[in-house]
Amino acid sequence: MICVIVRAVPDLVEGLEIEERDVRPYRYIANELDEYAVEHAVSLKEKYNERVEVIGIASEDAYDEIDESLYMAIAKGVDKAYKVKIPKTTSYKIADALSDFLKKFDIILTGTLAVDEFYGVLGATIADKLDIPYVGGVRSIEIEGDSVIVKKELGGGAYLVLKVKKPALFGILSLEKPPRYVPISKLRSVMRSAEIEELKVKVEEDVLDVRFLEPPKPEVEFIDGDPEEVAEKLAEIIRGLIS
Amino acid sequence: MVEVLSESYQNKFGYEGLTRCYQCGNCTAICPVSDGRFPRRLIAHLRWGRIERFDEVWLCLQCKLCDEFCPRDTNPSLAMQTLKRISVENGSVPPHIGEFLMNVYRRRNPWGHSRMKRGEWMKDLNVPTVKDCEFDWLWFVGCANSFDSRVLGVTEKIARILNELEISYAVLGRDEGCCGNDVKRIGEDGLFELLMEENFKVFKRYGVERIITHSPHCYNTFKNDYNIEVKLFLELLHDFINDGSVELKHEFKKVVTYHDSCFLGRYNNIYELPREILRSVPGLKLVEMRSNRRTSICCGGGAGNIAVGYQGKVQPSILRVKEALDVNADVLAVACPFCKIMLEEASKSVNCNLKVLDVVDIVYHSMYGEGL
Amino acid sequence: MRVGVYICHCGFNIAGFLDIDELVRYAESLNDVVIVRDYRFMCSNPGQELIRDDIEKLNLDRVVVAACSPNLHEATFRRVLSESGLNPFFLQIANIREQCSWVHSDKVKATEKAKRIIRSAVERVKHHTALESKRVNVIPRVLVIGGGIAGISASLLIAEAGVEVYLVEREPTIGGNMAKFDKVFPTLDCAACILTPKMTAVKENPNIKLYTNSEVVEVRGSVGNFKVKIRVKPRFIDEDACTGCMECVDSCLYYPTIPSKFDEKIGFRKPIYMPFPQAIPNTPIINPDECLYFITNKCPMYCEDVCEADAINFEQEERIEEVEVGAIVIATGYKLFDPSEISEYGYGRYKNVFTALQVERMLNSTGPTGGRIVVNGREPERVAIVHCVGSRDERYRRYCSRVCCMYSLKLAHLIKERTNAEVYNFYIDMRAFGKGYEEFYRSVLEEVKVVRGKVAEITDIPMNDDERREVERGRVIVVFEDTLLGRVERIPFDMVILSPAIEPSDGTKELARILKVSLDENGFFREIHPKLAPTVVAPGIFVCGCAQGPKDIQDSVAQAESAAGQALSMINRGFVELEPTTAYVDEEKCSGCGMCVPVCPFQAIEVVSVNGHVRARIDESLCMGCGVCAASCPSRAIRHRLFESETIRAEILSLL
């Protein structure tokens, strides 16, 4: 049984309202790489007749907006959709909250990263919590008995092919062929007929949080003025650096 | 891939002209982008309900040139639209068209620009919106004229002319959606219906009864699919030129040739209106290209190809620019934002001095002596 | 009353759809019905015998036959009645085929409808009264309209039987379109060699009175007695005096600059001209709209000087001649569809593009080029012949013009023979249906190229440098898809020949109005039955040749002789039986208001004085029984035999 984790993330196209300590998006959409993960899962279903379920994670603000992606996933062929409300928090807490639900699946897919989670640790954290292997940066997946053969992108056109024992979790990075198109009439009829099951999980506030230690930020100076002045100042600085 | 269609496909897609086809090949011979297989052979397949290889149907730009030449009223372009519908229903849509459709679905415009930014072009202009005034006419700006930098100038000029003529109008701004014309030509009827429902809701909310638009694509679908009262901005301009409210004072001493867009021309039989406007510009010399009026060829931007660009081997926009060069035109005049975008790109890619201008650009210049 | 009802199975046509047993049971339950029978084919001899027997043994006095349309067998069953000693008008046909079994999809409902139709017929027939057919004598003369090969053939056959013929031709000569051809398919006979003897025979036959340059302007009366007015336009040369020496034409000072209609406008003539050397009558004609004498009155009139026969007569005037005939044969032929309507073919725009008839004239030794094929001053090296130009085309003419495939092949062969050019025929479907045609097609295939595909465009705008060179050589580029190879091609040609659709001659509509007959959806004369009466348009009016629809010479001649046979048969019988179902005036009720006079399409009504009272009177030999007068009469004084108000009311009530 396959599960895909789909996260609601800020829609960057529509812009954000940035306040002092908070970023407020106008709109949320599903994380693109998570949608890729749905594509892979649906392909596996077509190829190996595996049951595929999808779970949508969204904060309070995005809780309604995740529905569309889940319906889209059903229209593409996913057998069952859940959604769960998880406040904005760290990957570790999400992993902790979901681990019980995810235990029953032998293949779990999600995007390697998300636009609001560039470190790409959610998949690895969940895998750690479940004590199963994790491979990120995945481009293709095939099932062979109780193993999974994945192709991991190494960059520069190189790939690493890995054979992993099930159960395992994979972070998806790309697709081999463009995503399938869902006719809107089909999507609309799915919206009318299909149901998304709401899941309740407990997010522990007092679990240990893993902190990411950032290197100190370099000093940045903006040079103002007309081009000649800027050139003059720039030359001064470079001279200082060289000498 | 061999797809055997159910017998009900004709009922399902409401297309009956197929049986009249006698396979004469006129459509294939006249089609500027045909790969030799379509439309004729696809129609033969469609007639027996057996389709091998859907793919080349996506070469079709829905320009209707073949309909014009079809001796049997088979309307090959409608048959191609039917095939596209079947493809869409099966989810087999080429990536560039899929991208177009998802952009329209998610962002209500072909390029996937932010919906919030639809009204941004009028930031520094005095353009009334439906929220803050009474109005007779809704100016439906359209996606290209709202977003694409290559035609934003035309949008601004239309705004100034409308203001100076004291037309009672307003725009929807951020609430404007996509008219869905090209979505329908692609055969994505579900999305088209969604857009139409949504647009009607918005029109109702703001009490819209009549629309003016500059885009032939919007014009066509409002007129023929929505059945709502719609007027072309050029019609308005034509009336005002005729009654003297618009004075064309400044000379435009150029050889101009006019490119008929599919949606003004073959879809709506508007051939002379833009030509009459051009002829009234002092100094302008109007010449005709080899393919003109009902035999005009498409710019390549129709049926969802505007977003990513036409993917076929033959670029009709380049053929068109060459035709304009053949008649020694300085200016290729268009009356459609999609044509302007496609033809301007083609003109740059063949590296020639042909300037692509909207009829509005030329009229504006003649009115105010500026803007070129 | 004793009514017999006879229900025909018509094989499966009726019995396969309607429940015959149910209909029989139902008919038996109707008032006054004494016998109901059903049979496989009521119109067959055994079927007729059933009715005859019953009339005799059961003493029937009314008969209803539930079968096909009365158009087909009403006459048959009327004859059965009269042979059995019953008035033939005591019959009513219930049409349960064309109006029921053939047109419905629900068998149960259709059977219910058939019951109503039968009931209505039974109720109606009870109101029928005995009527006697009237006979009128047939004037033993025939009018033939149109002097092409069809009109000539019909005229000759009739005249050879000793019957007088008036042959009216609009052009200055007879011969029609066939006279323009050089050779005819599939035998490649010389057209002139087979046509001109017939033309001469027309001229020489004392029974044929020939009116050329003339038109039929009015026809009154009906079958057996038509009164016809013919407008004879002046020729300005006396046909009887003229010897055909042509001195007048040669002497005319006008240069031959007027495009000749006979030469399809590729040849030129003077205002005084003879369309072609073998013209009949062999007399030139002066066109007063072109002749300097008529236009300026300042002509030296050399023609008059040189004419030794003193045949030139500028004083000739138009005259109307009235003739009376018993039958009329329409043979008005065809004209070509104007291909300049199809702008993408560039006819009229490119000097390389011709119609098939223009090429016929070129090929003809007496034509403007003396039989040479010339384009832009030289012989073509590559020639395209485009079939189906305007034919089978929803935008122009929807029907197949039938002859184009064959004449296109003929032209291909002749051009190949004369010029050795490379000839391409562009066809959609090759229709070689006649005797010897397939063999001809096969032989032409050996010398020319045939391409299955419709030419999309003919253009002089090149796509590349090779094409530019070809265009500069004076060629045009033909764009088409070879649909058998699935390949779009652009090939340069020196000459393109269009094979345009055949359409009714100019004035066909006007003639139909004069004759009060109808045209079909394509504008050709409508025959009353496409299979069983293909040459009959109306009683006493027959049609043949292309006036009835596109056809080749073989079929035109066959049809012309059929039409002639129809006319001769009528004349030989000497009389026609008129349907007694005419209108009549109840003089008691008639107020003489005259409303009926203008509405009658046959001018059969006049207002006369009867014993000092004004009354309408109907000439029953002219009345065709259309019923318009009865419907228009405000005092219901005009009644209609077999369609009396009571009869119609009974019929309608029992349908409801």
C-alpha cells in the first residue's frame, strides 16, 4: 500500500504579505513536488495495481485550500484521500504527529522539498521516526518483489540506482514524463461525489525540537548614488580589499 | 495506439458533418501546418471510429481555413475539435497544452501570472472599475491585454481613447477572469463551462449587460458561446471616426498590410471593418497579402498555443511575415493581441524591418501624433 | 352501402411493419364494410381478380384499397372497377405505405395510424358520386423548345412520323452545346460529323417549322390544346433569300473584336456573324446592339452592297407568332457553372485557367485557334484537368454533373494526342458508368496521370525559388493533396482546365413559370416519376436532355426520342381523357363577383352573362382540378367533383 504526503504551501505566484514576524500568503496550493509524488504513486498503481492513499497536511489557513489538490489526486486515480490539520510547525513535530498513521504503508512518497521547507528534512525525519530507509532526490520508482528500485538524481546528469527493502520512504524530485492532465469535468464530478476523510492527530508541543544552526549572515551594504559616485565608492572598497 | 471509439461518439460530441466527407484532400492541401496526415486522414479514421495516433490533432490551430475550402461542409476544424475533446476526456493532452489549461484553471490566464496582478496595468491610469462607478459598458480587457508587456501599450491607448471619448465604461480589474475561448477550441468543455459560469456570476454581481472588448478571442466566445451583447472596440472606433468624434490628424506615411485574425475573420466574418479604419488614416497605403480575408492564415497563437508557443514544424507566423515582406509592407497591422505577440516574435526571428502594429496603435498615432 | 376493403402487404413494405391482422379485424368492424381481404400484392393479377370477384359475387358498390400512393396504382384499380361494371370513381386509395409504414419508427403507433387512414377512406368513399371521364381531341402538332441535340432528335422523330413540329431555338443557330465539341466520348467520333447531318435534316424536313433567334413567351390551355406565342426576334437578314455566301460578314468594316458567345469568349467576331460555318439556318445575323448602322446610323453598309441576294433587311422587326399544339417537348439544355465564383481557382484572373468548353472550342478545327492548343502563345508542356469544379460541392452545386469525368478524360486524351503534353487529371471519384466508358477510362489511363485529390488552390505566388522560376515562365502552381499517397504537392502547370458543373440554362425558371410546371431543388425540370415517367413533366408536357438533369449525349438522345414517343402516342390516339375531377359552378349561388377568374392558373374561368345574370363559367377542358377557385369563392358557388365539402368533411372527421 502506498501513501503520498501532500503539503499545502504558500502560492508564490500570487505573492505574500510580509509582516514583521510573519509571512501571510494570499493563497495556498499543494507543494509542486508533492504533486509529482502523486504522479509517481498513480503510475505505480497502474503498473503494479497497488492501492494508493494520499494525506494532505494543512495549517488552519490552508485547510480548505488543500481540498482541490486532493480531489485532483482522486481524479488521477488515488483510492482514498485524508486530510489533517497541523499548525505551522517544524518537520520533527509533523513527523511525530503522523507516524502512527503512516505505519501501515509499505511505500511512502512525498516531495523532497517544499517551497516553505527548503532543507528537505520532512521525509527523512518521518523515515527516522518510523525506522525505515529514506531516499531523497528520486526521479523514478519501480517495484520488484519486496524491494523498490529507485533512481536518484545526483546532479550533472548522473543518477544513482538503489535497491531498497520495503517499507521505505522516498522524497520525489522530478518526473520522467509530464504530469497527466485531469479534465475539469472529471475533477468537478469527483468534487461532487468523492469524500475526503478528516484525520485528527495530536501535535505534541513539548517534544524536543531539532534546531538548525545557521551560519552568521555576512554584512551587506547598499551603495546609493548615481553611477559615477557608485563606481567611485566601489573602487575605494576594492582597493581596500586588495591592499 | 489504436483507440476504438464507442458508437455514441457522434451523439456525445454533437458532431455530424463527418459522413459528408468524400476525402478530397482539400483541407490537407490548404492547411499551412499540416504534416500531410491531418485533417483528412484523421477524418477518415474518425468516420470509422478508429483513431490511431491522436497526437497530430494538436497541430490544429482551429483557424477554420479548411472549413472555408471544404466542398462538403464537413467542417474539418470541428472534427479536429472533436478529436481534441476525446483526447482531453482521456487525459492525453500534450504538455504545452496541459500547461496552458492548468494555468487557465489555476490562474485564469494562459501564462500562469498572478490573478492578483490582473489589474496592475491600470495602476497609473485613470480607469474606472465596476466597483466605483455606474457604467453602460463593461470593458473586458482580456488576458493578453492585461498581462503581456508586448500588448500592454495597446491596452493603455484604448483606455486613453475611451476616457477622451467619454464612454461610460468600467473594467473588472482583479475580478476579471478568462473568457475561455481558446479553452473551448481545445475541447476542454468542462473548464470552459466552469469559466463561463464564473464569468456570468461576476457579470451578474456587477450588473453587466453589455461588453466591449478588443480581443477577437473574447469577442467570439461572448458573441457565439455566451450569447451576450458584445461590441468590438474597433467597431466603436469606426463609428467615432465616421461621425467625426475621432479626428485622424496626423499622417502615417507607411505601406501597411492587414492580417485577418481567425476570430474576427472566419469566425465572425469581420473583414472590412479594420480595413476601413486603416483606409481613413491619412498617408497610409493599404496593400493586401497573398492570403487575405477568408483565406488568411493563422498567426499560430490559437487553441492554447499562445502560452508556450506553437510546437509544429511549420511556424505559420513566419509564413505570414514573409507574405507581408513579399508585398513590401513596412507595417503588418493586426487587430488581435495574440496575433501581435506571435507576429512580432516572428518578425524578430526572421530579422527584418517589418513592424507589427495593432490597428489601435496606428489610429492612436494618427489621433495624437505620438505613441509609436 | 356495401364497401369492400382490400389491404395490400406490398411484400415486406407494409406487412413487415404494420400488423395486417389487426388492420383486417379493425376494418371488418367499420360500418357498411362487407368484406375485408388482405393479399401479398394487391396490384398483381390475382390481387385484382379478388376485387373483381367480390364486386360480382358480393355486389359491392364501393371499394377501398389500402396500399401505396394513389400516384402509383389508382389508375390500375379504377380500371378493375370499370371492368367489373362499377363506376371507376367509387374507389378510394388509403395510402398506408408512403404515408405510414415507410415513414414511422413505432410499429404499434403506425398501425393505429393506418387504421385511421383506412377508416377515413371508407367514410370518404361512401360520399363518392359517379363521374364520367371527358375526352378532348389532341391537336396533332408538337412544340419543341430548344434546338440542341435533344431538341433536334425529338423534332426529327416526330416529324418523320408525319406530325408537324414547331422547333423554337433562342440562339441564331440550332446545334446547341454539342456543336461546340470536336470529338465525343467514348468513341471519339467527330461531333460535327454526327451532328450536322441531323441539323440539315431539320432544315430540310417539311414537317419542321424552325424558329431560331426566338423565344416562347406565353402558353395557354392544357393537354391536347396549347396556345403558344413565340417571339421571333429580327435577324436583319432574310433567311429564305440568303445563300450563306458570307460576303456580308467579310465586307463589314468592323474588326472582329467582340467576344463570341459560341466560342466561349476565347474567339472574336464582328457585329454581323455566323456562329460557326455549319450553322442552321446557314444565314448570318446582325446584332443591333453592336452594329454601327443601328448605333450611329453612320455606316457605309458594305454588307448591303455586296449581298447579291438582297437578303439584308435593316427594317426587319420583332414579331409574335401564335401556334396551337397538342403537346410540348422541353429540351432547353444546360449552361456551365461560372467557375470564377470559386476564387481560389483564379478563373478569369490567370491566363492559364480555362473552362472545359473553352478547350472544346480550341480543339475544334473551326474554332478560334483552328484546333491548336495554345496558352500564352505556345503549346503547353504540362496540363492539369480539374474534375468536379462546383459539382458535388455544398458551397456551389450539390449534385454530380455526371459527364465531367468522361469529358475530362476525353480532353486529356485529345490534348495528349495534339501536344504530347504531360496531362494530369485531378478527380475525387471516377464515374465511368456507361457502355464502353470503363474501357475508355482504361485506355486513357495509359497516356495520362490521374491523381485522386481535389485541387485546393491555383496560384501564381511562389513558395520558393524553384517555383518563382516556374511562375516567371508563365506557369501557375496547382496545390493539392494526392490522397492515395497522403502527400501535399505543389506542381507548376502551363494550362489548367476546369470541368465545371452543369446547370440549367438561363431562362429555365421563366419557362417553368410560362408552362406552369415545377423545377426540382437544383433548378432542373421535375419529372412526375423518376423511374416510371422520367420524361413527363405534366399532362402533355415532356422533357428531355439536360433540361431534366445533367446527362451525356447518349442519354439525351434516348430521352429525346422517349419524349417524342410520348407526344406521338398521344397524337396517334387522337384524344386525351380528362380527369372528371374538375370544378363546376352552382349557378344558383354564383354572384358573378369574378374573384375566381384571376386565381385560376390555367385561365379556365371567365365571367359570362347567363339569362341576363353575370355568372362564372369554367371551361372544363382547361380545368386541371387544382381547387384554387373553389377555395377562393366567397359564396361557395364553385364546387369540386370528388372533393365536395361533405366528402372532405367526412374524411377529416373520421381521421380525428
